[in-house]
Amino acid sequence: MTSKNRWSTPAADALRVEPGFRLADIDPRSTPGYGGDKNDGRADLEAGRAPLEDLQERLFAQSVAGTATGSVLLVLQAMDTAGKGGIVRHVVGAVDPQGVELASFKKPTAEELEHDFLWRIEKRLPDAGRLGVFDRSHYEDVLIGRVRELAPRDEIERRYGAIVSFEARAAEMGIRVVKVMLHISKDEQRERLGERLERPDKHWKYNPSDVDERKLWDAYMDAYQVAIERTSTPIAPWHVVPADRKWYARLAVQQLLIDALEDIDPRWPAADYDVVVEKERLANS
Amino acid sequence: MTSKNRWSTPAADALRVEPGFRLADIDPRSTPGYGGDKNDGRADLEAGRAPLEDLQERLFAQSVAGTATGSVLLVLQAMDTAGKGGIVRHVVGAVDPQGVELASFKKPTAEELEHDFLWRIEKRLPDAGRLGVFDRSHYEDVLIGRVRELAPRDEIERRYGAIVSFEARAAEMGIRVVKVMLHISKDEQRERLGERLERPDKHWKYNPSDVDERKLWDAYMDAYQVAIERTSTPIAPWHVVPADRKWYARLAVQQLLIDALEDIDPRWPAADYDVVVEKERLANS
């Protein structure tokens, strides 16, 4: 039984945000579209590594050959502990690192703050033929930006439209923008933070401010609801991926990437030299 | 039996270049220091993933905690087809991509050519707490630079000394520079280029100039001999890794990285908060 067979609905269809979407209605422990259990999910994640790797290598081959026109950009947004790092490691980690451009966006620097919020983002858009990954992104500027009132409300309002325009331009450049919110529950986050406090080898992952942010949980959920509503477009839709079950979230994002790459359908570049002549030259060398 | 037990001599000792070294004396099919065969080597490579990943995660944890002082820089040099890409994929690919800084140095751009040859290199030195990988490097400027006479001979001569100073400064900054030449034979390269010509999914990896370079094989080996002699220092020694057997080259480089990380001996950062207090705060959140 192949991975796809356990999907009653393709991941992209099961997870894509549609008009009228309400974040509060999505159960973080659910596994939309997928009929398997944890063991199935792990097996399917393993089985999905090869096709993902193959598709990405074809895309990378095009970039080397200079014929690439498309790229994929995975945008990862989530509350802390939701598993962004695990996605990078276990899903993106399956493909050739040479073809991956990973950008982690932290708190903006003084220089970045002097520019429009998209300034630092635009510089990290993936080149043609690459798989770009944004670990956090321009959405921070309408999430923590809104919750913590880091900018005036009318500036926050302006940003939703700026993001839609920006992503439309990226799409015109051939970038498939795959936007993912990893959706965990507040209780699951408590569990995961608790584990970080229990284990000395996880202490570095914990920050006291994590608890401060928990107090603003509802405000964050509201900010996600608004951001997703305002910036989900046909060309760059949001996907809300229930993430209380790590195995499901990883499997689902793997499927979203495979779908995006299959949409580009990268073919191996044709030789731009005469293969017969080169075999002869090589034999004589 | 653990990986280390099949090494009669640690990889670093077996492969490090010593005074009087002659590249021509090293058999590209040999497996210095290692007593196992291909199956053993593959098993040991697999077994080495976890310790490498663990060490690198500790280092990365330090960078997140702001306590990192060391980093590792793997410099990969080789003739085409020697397997640099495979090292990146199968050795470096085992660790968390978030902690890796991969730099591929291609033919210099016009802007890069306006600066000293180390200008573009210095910018890509790994930050503290990271594993940097140079896929090709500043050594191109004394390899193809020498063979193709891309710079006057006295400028090439100057560069050996400039490299030694540069790497000494890098070491003072806490960077463990692990220099690796993957050493293949001319016959093995013909085999591998031939395979690229046989398989349409490998055509993109072949370039007719590869055969032109083969005609200069001896000049390249001379350039490697001189470069390695002139730039192998106690603080940044060269390692010549026989690479006709891919499994050996990968296993050996994995061991070199493990050794460099063990030398840093990164410990999990201590909590800079009160764990008991935080457990209480978390429970109430």
C-alpha cells in the first residue's frame, strides 16, 4: 500500500484554507485526509523520502543546467514547540542540502527595522531551481506584531495587503509558495515545554518568555485567524496542519512539498552536448 | 563491534598529511586505517550518524544559548566526480540543517574578481556554533589558478602564504578547519564520467570541459601536491582521503568531523533560568 492510498483526500485539499475558515474549529489532534495511524504515518513518511528527493534533484538539476524556471518556498509559522524544527530535520532533511535554501527569521535587527518589513524577506526568496524554507517569516510582522502592538494598527492593516501583493509577485517569478501553520493546542504546548524543563539536554530550548507568550494564547489565535483570512489567496493559499501528532504534521508537509514539486513537474535537463561525441572523447582521454 | 573498533588508526591520524608527503604515493583505492570492507563501512557510516548528529546538536545548542565559542569548517577539494556532493548528502546530511552553513564556490563573479581571492571566502566562514562546509574553496585559486595560469606566478606564490595566515586567524576565532582532498584516480574518474553519459538522468552532471580538464590531470596533481605541502600546518592540516571507494571516503570524512567536534567537546548549555520556578509558572499557565 503506497502512501497516497492512505490519503482519502490529498493533503493539499484536506488542509487548504477555504472561505469561511475558522481556526477554532480545527482540532489539533486530528489527521485530516489521512486514514492511517502513527505506525502507518511513520512508514509513509519514510516511503515519501525517495520521491521527494527525486523531485527536488530534478529541480536542482535544472538550476545547474540553467533551465529552471520554478522553485518552491515552504513558509512555516507556528506557536513555539509546534514542530518547525522537526519539519526541517525530518522532511526537508531528506533532500540534497545543496538544493535547499533555509532562512530562519529571528527578531529583526536594528538595520532591518529601518526598512519595510518585507525588505529582509525579499532577499531570502529562493533562486530558481531551489527549495526555500522560511522558518518563521514576514507573518511574524502581523502575528507578534499585532499581539504585542509592535506597530500601529493601521500599519498592521497595511501589511496584509502588502503580503498579498508580495506573494503574488513571487508567484509570477515562478515561486510556488506553500504556506503552513502548524497548529498545536495550548495543552500540548504545556506538555512539550514541560519536557524541555525535565531534560537537561533540552534546557537550551526553553525560554521563560515562552510562558509569557502562553498568557497571550487567545490573542495569538485571533491574530492567526485574521492573518490567514486576509492573506489566503488562490495563488498562495494557507494550509493549517494539525500538529499535536508530530508524525501527522511531518507526513502532511511532506505531501504538500511533493504536490508542489509535482505541479512544477521538473524533467531531467537534456544534454546540451553530443553524447556520442563525448563518449568518444572520454574514451580517448 | 563499534565503528571505532574497525579503525586500527584513527582516521585523522591515518589521513593527516605529514612532512615529506607525496600525493603520487597514495593509492586512491586504499582504505587507510580502516580494517572493514564495504558492508562494514556502510554499517559504520550508518552507526556514525547518531554521534555526529548529537555532537552537532550540542554545538548548535550553544549557539542558540549564546555560549558557543567554537565551530567546524569542512573544506572539500577534489577533482570532478570525486564525490564532494555525496559527502554533503550522506555525511553532512545526517545533521540538523539548521546548524549547517554550506557554501559552494563557483567560478568567481566579476565583483569577486575585483577583490582579493579571500574576500568572498571570509564572508562565508561559519558563525560560532555552526558546522560550515566549503564545497570548493580558496584552494581553487592555487589549483585551477595555477594550472590554467589565471594569475601571474608570483601572485600564486603569494597566495600560499596568505592562505596559511588566513587559516591561522580562523583558528584563533575558534574555527576547527578540517581540510579534505578527496583523491580519485584518473581511471575511476573516466568510469564515473562514463556513467553520467550513459544515464539521461545524469546528463546534467556532465560537462564537455570535464574531458579538457582530464588532459591536464598531471598538472592538477602537481598543483595539489604543492598546495598541500605549502598550506598544511599543525593548526589546519590537510587530509588526503582516498576516494575511489565512495563508502570509505564518506566514512573517513564522517570520522574527521566527529573527531573535530569531540575536540571542541560541546556540552549542553546550562539553564540560565530557575528550572523549579519555571515548572511552577508553566503548570499555572
